[in-house]
Amino acid sequence: MKRYVQVENARMVFNTRQGEFVALRDIELNIERGEFVSLIGHSGCGKSTLLNLIAGLLLPSSGNLFCAGREIAGPGPDRAVVFQNHSLLPWMTCFENIHLGVERVFGATEDKAKLRQRTLDALALVHLSHAEKKYPHEISGGMKQRVGIARALAMQPKVLLMDEPFGALDALTRAHLQDELMKIVAETRSTVVMVTHDVDEAVLLSDRIVMMTNGPAATIGEILDVDLPRPRNRLALANDAHYHQLRGAVLEFLYQKHAHKEAA
Amino acid sequence: MQTRELKEMLTTTVLPPLLGVAFLIGLWGLLAQTSEALPGPLKTWHSAVELFSDPFYRHGPNDQGIGWNILNSLQRVATGFGLAALIGIPLGFMIGRFRFLDKMTSPLISLLKPVSPLAWLPIGLLVFKAANPAAIWVIFISSIWPMIINTAMGVRQLPQDYMNVAKVLKLSEWKIFTHILFPATLPYMLTGVRLAIGTAWLVIVAAEMLTGGVGIGFWVWDEWNNLNVEHIIIAIFVVGIVGLLLEQLLVWLAKRFSY
Ligand SMILES: Nc1ncnc2c1ncn2[C@@H]1O[C@H](COP(=O)(O)OP(=O)(O)O)[C@@H](O)[C@H]1O
Ligand SMILES: [Mg+2]
């Protein structure tokens, strides 16, 4: 299905104390089913805003957004979000955090044993079966982020939305989770939109990289096709000329064509 | 090694408060030496032993054991405080959740909160035409503010992330309340409750002095009329210790519910 997620001429204006602030303009984007798309750009350019528009947490000032042919009128579990700072509810165990979403989506049609099984499967998918009864403050940052991903995946969303999901993690944990995410996405054939500011992460994981210009009134500058074969291996790619070429293209966009004003 | 740890614990956590108490008693003893009217620590101690050897006697309505007096005061506090929680906490939730209500009530709260609790006593006497409900009314009105204010603050400070989770999951209002709003607000609410119980216990002694009846406050007043200064000093200690215990109970509760 072409155009599984569709953004048509979207514009986002915030009302601030200093008056209207145009965050995004003229956003045109079509995402295919099963595609992995990254949004990359300098801090403050509007990546989260675009992701929140797809999530339905924000509504566009003008323009239209669709998911699976239906207009996006608000948030919903068919577009599960993995938030940057995990957003697990601290008073619930890992199991309960995931179960909350499972119950919401499948509670009307499935019995308790099935809901429980779905929750346990999601925990197993991110290799956290042993942390079932743990509270968020009892596990590491990387594990929390994995629970966040499990919570989102357990709802079997049409689209998985991730806002810098690994941004707060150390490099080793991040690499490990990226590899895990690649496997999970291949297994579940999920459609993913991920915000990142990490060039390597974007090239490694994506089918396409959406590169955004700087704000205010940011828009999509270029879209890069990442035609590296899957499954991808970070070690093999380290010596792959095409990988470096793609990486170079993103770097050039970010640091030459659209260098950050303050940084320049 | 172990004896050293024990020594360290003794010198850092046990010794200082003991020294503080010893200092107070020493000062008190010195003062008592110079003043005829003020009984010394030893005399007060003997009096206390006697008093607490039979805390639950009953000789008519105005002469009851210290235990009854404390329990009566605690009961008044519990009633007024319970009513305040019953109304103040839900009200706090609504004020925190709905901007309109917040704007509507905030001038009223700012106006009424600084009023001295005892200023409400005449109104209570006027409306209820009885001393006991008037005392409970004073407890109610003085402990409701911290509960409203802290609960509302907790709701307002709810991290946007949690609400985003609720929105993405499309939870029902009831689920949002039970699974997100209530647990997230609980620590704030308990702070309000702790502040309220401190005020309530402060106020009951003063209120009972004015309203009479069985209670630690009236007992103090009664002993003043009898010129029994030892009992007044004992009452001060009792009020202090009960207040401390109430506070500790709530600190302990709050610890159990913090994440
Ligand atoms: N609710 C809001 N009100 C006003 N301005 C906002 C709001 N959300 C985001 N912005 C502004 O929009 C711009 C884009 O923000 P954001 O999407 O968070 O950037 P990014 O995720 O790329 O770092 C920023 O300049 C930010 O200050
Ligand atoms: Mg962002």
C-alpha cells in the first residue's frame, strides 16, 4: 500500500506570548506500509512537532494528515508513540505498564489469559521477561526504553512513532538497542517513523531519511533513499563505501547546506 | 569494625538529640530554682507518673483521666480533618484539572486561607449552637486549605508525558483518574495532609480552651484555673509528643507512596 501515512501540505503555527510562531510549513510526505523513515534535522527544527502531528497529539494549523486512508483527528493506539524519556508510569511494574495498552486495544475482544500472554510476549520480544515484576526505577535507562518499545509494539499499531528513542542512552546501549530494533521491525514488519539527530542511526535503520531545514518555518529539505540491503550489520557497514556515501550525504545536508546558525 | 560503627552511630544519631533534651531539662531546672511558681523537672516527673498511672478514670463530665482527654481531642481532630479531606481533596483535583474552577476559587482561597483558625469559632458557635461541633468546624476550616492547595498543585504539575501516554492509549476519564492522575498526585496530596494535620493539632488545643468539654486543650485551661502548673507542663509535653507522632505517621505514609 503506497501512501500508508500521508501528510499533505501541513503547516503548524504555535500561538506564543510573542505572537504567532510558524514551526512547520509546506510539509509533504508519503510513507509506505512497512517502511522505516527517519526525521533528522538540527535541534528545534520541528521534528517532534511533525511526529506529534502524525501521532495526533497536535493538530495542524492547515493541511491534512491521513493514516491508512483515514484522517488523523487525534491520538490513538493505532499510532503508538515511544517517547524520548520512556514515559513509563512509575507506580506500575513493567508488566502493568505494557498491560495497560494491551488491555485498552484488545480488552474488548480477548479474554484475560490472552491479554496476559500478549503482555508477556511483548516483554520477551525485548528480552525483558525477567523484569516483569520490576518497577521502572529498579531498571536501567536502556531497559526502560525497551519496555517503552514493548508497550508500543504490544498494541500492534499501524505505525510505530519514536521520538529520539535512544537519545538519552550511552553509545554501547544505543548500538545494542538499534540492533534489537532492526530485528524486531524485520520480524513484525512494522511501519516506523523515528526522530533522531544521530546520522549513523538514521542511515543504519532507515529506508528513507527525511532531512529537515532549520526553523523557524522549517520544511522538508531533501529525502534520501537508503538502498542498503537488509539485514544490515553495523560491522560490515563500517567498511561499506555506499554506506559512507549515504552518511556523507546526510552530513553535507546538515553541516553545509543547512548549518545551524548558532553553530556557524 | 562493628564496635566502631556502633560508636559512630551513637555519636552521630543518638547523642545529639539526647544532649538537646538534657540541655532543655537542665535549663528548666535552673529556671525552676530561681522561680517559686515554676515546678522543677523532678517534681513534674512525679506528677506525670501519678497522672499516667490511671489515665482512664471518670469522675463526672469535667474530671476525666488524661487518656480520655487526649482521645477526645484526637477524635475531634479526626472528625474535622476527615471531613476536610473528604471535601478538600476532590475539590483540589477539580481545581487542578479545570482552569475555570481554578480562576474562580483562587481569590477566595487567597482571601480565606490567612484568616486565623480561631476567628472561625464564633461562626461555628453561631451556626451549630454547640461547643463540640464548633470545635470540629474550626479543625475542618483550618485543615482544608493545605489539602486543596497541595492536591491542586499535584494535579497541575502532572508531567505532560503521562497525559500524552493517556492520550495515545485513549484511556477513559475513569482510567486516567485511577491509573494516572491519582497515583501521580498522591505524594502531593499526602504533603497537604501532613501540613493539615500539623495545623489541626495546633488549633485543637486553642479551640478547646475556648469551647470547654473533655479534651487536652480544656484540660490545660482547667489546670490553669486550679493553678496546677506541673500538669500544664505535662500537657505541653503531651501535645508536643502527640503532634510529633502524627507527623511521623504521615511522613512514613508518604514514604510508602513515593516513587
Ligand atoms: N507548544 C509549543 N508552543 C510554542 N512553540 C513550540 C511548541 N512546541 C514546539 N515549539 C517550537 O517549535 C519549534 C520546533 O520544536 P520541536 O518540534 O520540539 O523541535 P525538535 O524536536 O526538532 O527539536 C521550536 O522552535 C519550539 O520552540
Ligand atoms: Mg524533539
